[in-house]
Amino acid sequence: MNSSWLVNRHIIVWMMAAYFISLLMLFEHTPWWILLFSGVAIGWRWLYVIGKVSVFNRLAHHGLTISAVAMLIVSSLGSGMMENMVNLLLLAYGLKFIELRQKRDVFVLVLVGLITIAVTFIYSESLATTLVAAVLVVLQLSILVALHAPQMKWHQQMKMAGKIAALSLPMTISLFLIMPQLGPLWSVTMAGGATTGLSDNMSPGDIASLRGSSKLAFSVTFDGEPVPERDRYWRALVLDRFDGRAWQQRERRSRWQPYEDEVTWPDLSSEPSISYRIIAKSSNQHWLFGLNVATSRDNDVKQMADLTLKSATPLASTTAYNVVSYPQLASKLALPKAERARNLQLPEQSNLQTKAWVAQQRPLFASDLKFAESVLRHFNQQPFYYTLEPPLLGENSVDEFLFSTQRGFCSHYSSAFTLMMRYAGIPARVVTGYKGGEWNEEVKYLNVYQYDAHAWSEIWIEGAGWTRVDPTASIAPERVISSLDNETAQPFLGGNAFSLVRYKENPWLNSLRLTLADIEFYWSRWVVEYNNEKQMQLLQMILGKLTGLRIVAFTLFLMAAIGLLLWWQSGFRWQRPTMQDKFEAVYQSLIKQMARRGVVRENHHTASEFEAVICAQHPELSKEIKEFTAFYNRVNYRTQSAARADDVKCAKQLLNRLLKKI
């Protein structure tokens, strides 16, 4: 390896640090085998730099590459296109450490590193991601500075890289503010599993333990007072198809297929309402969130017949939308025959023990509501337990849950309750979404996290419409084995050891967590949520009436201002000439005038030597050039003071006298 460019070992350290920080940012989406192959390549590079190993064996090189490509092909069979491209990028980034032989290899490594930084924003737009990305950019620029100026100390290289990055901020901010805001051009499929959060199906019998995630799902700001905590049921999905084990949406759609079964509302002008704005994090799904009954006038939000909201396109990035909910509207809506039949459908030859129990109990109650209340009392009085680690269930999952295990979390109880209602001839369906949220009294917003995901039931009661029933709330407090509020759920709450949610009981750490949440809220509200509408409002506030000419002029003004800033920082600064500069300019005028007449002053000529050259070629100018040169030398080399205004004036007079004689 030609290491003439590698004067300081810290260049390699910086390259390795940049790679591992990039991996850390994408850790949740990075397969284990990429870590293995990259670790081999980077480990060898370090041992080579410190002189512990020789050049990488060609046969081993080919074997490592072929094995990596084979793993990439195998893993691609169960992944989406974007996921595969990210895996390929990270793999190439890591293996490139083997081939650091020339300067251009370092350029390639830095370029791939910068692309990787951009890729991280596909998965996260948080402020933390942005700050780490900024650090990575400075680190990559430091590598380039070290490559071109290896004689500089490492902290000087880092300082220069930081200055270069800082100089790019005005242009970056200006382009962000004035360039048209384009939507995401892609979507990323996230892997599913037994975690908190939403899915378009619910099969509680398949889940033996529930892992938590402290990621933010969405934030809410109310136009007025926030709704009481007991009413914070954020509807997202309605699951009304049951095959005996799993609940699904009525119609399984592709993520990219538009929704068409929207609902037309009656006159809502006199209805009591709740207005609020939701900032939803990216989910790559269509579903949106809202209280019952939610409506929206935003163009990209569709209002569905099952009283949910859907986005016209998947949420590939943080999205904000306005919602108006009408909590009393459900009682005024009718239930079409087709909808009633759909919410009474039952699987054949499934969960027959539950069917028999309902057939025995239903005649004992005069109304549907009374029977529903009796089932809730059954959950409360019988030994049913709430746990985040329920036992697995077989094909007749509801039978086993009700009459055998009697242990589960919200999806188990809502699934069983909904099926029991249908066996009783009561239209019922499962609703999934989020319950509660964390209210910030100072900033006045609500954060709803993934661990707030919840499932409940809705039953149709004549005169009241679709009525929410939360069977999980019926469990007696003493029979809660593990929940979000006790110590056994600490691993669930945080999702990982670094989550501050795990340390809510610590006042200092909890205060830090809330402060970071506030910062993230403002970041989402003013930066991530910045769209064409806000852009037009900003430009209108600055320019007044928006016209094409004004926008172009404003853009040119910004670019000119940034150009002047860069010009100034580059050292090209205008300075007012001193009297000495003006005096020297008179002598330079003599040189130019004589050059036009064939008398050229060489760089090594002094003023006296140049005088001799002029006298030799133009004897008629001897007197004038000697007077001028003598005065120039006397002023230029005196020690008392620099040239004064009268010196400049006198020099010009002597020069004019000389030029008139030519």
C-alpha cells in the first residue's frame, strides 16, 4: 500500500469512527451479517496500519466478497427493494476498508459515507438524528482536510472542517426555506413482530410476550382545552373480519392502493366538536389517528365509512393534519344492513365453547347493553389476569383464553369480548389505536408513544350508535401481573437500556426526558413539518404580495448575500488604499507607460536600475526620469514616516512632466 498520503494514523481512526457511528444510527435496520463482514474488513485494516498483519490475501479477499454477496442475496428474498439497497450500501462501505490503496479510495469512502448519512433520514427525521448527522459530516470533511493537509495537527484539521460545514449552513437554510418542498420519493417496509404499535391484523393467540417501544407515534395540540384522559382513545384501525383466530380489516389493501370507501357527513354546524392538530411520525402505512368521530378537511386525508381517517398515500415522513372530532355524532348515524351483517359474521366450527356459553347467558338479559355489562362483570369477578407475557393459544384461541388460560393483554380481551357480542347477535368490531398519552402542561401538547398502543371493542347499541367498550379496563387491579405501571414491565417500557422512559422514577432523568421531548416537539413542528403551505406563509410575511418577479428577486438577493459572505470569508476583502499604496500606484503607472513604448522592467530591477534602462533607450528623458526616480527613492526609503498626500501629488506632477516629453 502506498502510504505517502497517510502521514497521521488518526485519518484511519476517523474513517472507522464515521463508519461505526453510521452503523449505530441504522442499527435497528442492519442485519447481523453486515456487522460481521464489516468487522472483519475494518479489523484487518487497523491491524495492517499498526503493522501486525501483511497485505490481505487475494484468495481470502475473494472468499469474503463472495460470501458477503451470497448473504446479501439470501437476505434480499424477504426484504423490500429499499432495504436491500441500504444493506448493499452498508456492506460496500465496510468492505471498502480492505482496498484503501490510493487517495481516490479515500475519496470513494468519504462519498459513500456522505450517502449513508443521507440514508439515515429515510428512517428518522428526529433532531437527534440531525445532530449526529452534522457531526458525521464534519468528521467526513476532516478526513478530506487531513488527506490534503497532513502536516496540520488533528485539532486544526477538525477546526477547518467545522468552519467549512458552518459556511455551508446559510446556503442550506436558504434552500430549505425557499426551494419547493418535495414529498418523499420512496417508502421503506418495516419488519413486523410482537411489539407494541399497530398492525392491520391482530392475532393474540400467536403472541407469547410483548416487547415495548418508546418511540413517538404522534403529537397532538388542541385548539382549546385538552380532552380528559379517560376520553383519549385514538382510533386508527377497525378490524371486523374474524377467521377464528385473527382479526383483520374488512379489505386487505396494498400500502399504495388508494382508499375509496369514504363517508359523507350530514350537516355538522350545530354539533359539539373538538379541534386539534396531529403530527404523526412516519409509519409507511395509510392509517391516521383521531378521536371519535374524526373528520378532516385536509386534501390528503380520507374519511372512511368505519369512522377512521386514512391518508391518500403512505406516511413516508412526518405528516401533520388537522382534525375535528364530534363525540356525540355516533348516536345520529345509521347502521346499513350490509354493515350490520358484516359485523355479525362468525367463523364456522370455531370457538364453540364460547358460543355455547353466550347462548346460555344471553336470554338472562333484556337488552344488548345489559348483556355487554354482564360480560364485563364476568371479566372482573372471575380470575382473569392482565399480563404482557400470556401463554400461547391454539386454533380455538378465544375458547382457550376464556375457559383455560384467562391471561392476556388488551388484544386478548377485546378479541374475546367482540366475538361474544357477535354470538349474542350484537354487531361488534375490534378497534386498534392508542390510549392516553403524556400531556405537557407547560408547552400544551400531548405525546403518544408506541407503548400506548391499545385495542378495544365497539358494539352497536340502538339509539346510541357505535359505543366504545374497553374490556381490559374491567380487570381487577389486584390481578394485573405485569403492566406499564409496575417494575416487571421495565424492560417493556424502555425497549432498550438507553431509553429514558425506563427511568421515569428518577426526577432528574425524567425532567431531562421531558425537556428533550419539548425540543423534539418544536423540531417536528417548525422544521420537519415545514411544507409548501408554511413556505408560502413565510414568503408572504417577508415579501407581501407574492409574485414571480418578487420571488426571483428575493432568491437572487439571498444567493448574492451568501456569495458575498463566502467571498469575505475567503480573504478577498476590500480595503481602502493608504497613501503609500497610492504613491506606489504612481510608480506602477510609469512602468505601464514605458512598457507600451517597448521599455520593459524586469522583476529583479530596482528603481535605479530601471532608470538606467530608460536612459539607455530614451536619452531625451534622462533629466525627468532621474528627478522622478530620485524623489521615489527618497520618499520610499525614508525612515521618519510613510508617504503623505503631498508626496503623492508631487510624484504625479513629476510623472506628468516626464510623459509630456515622450
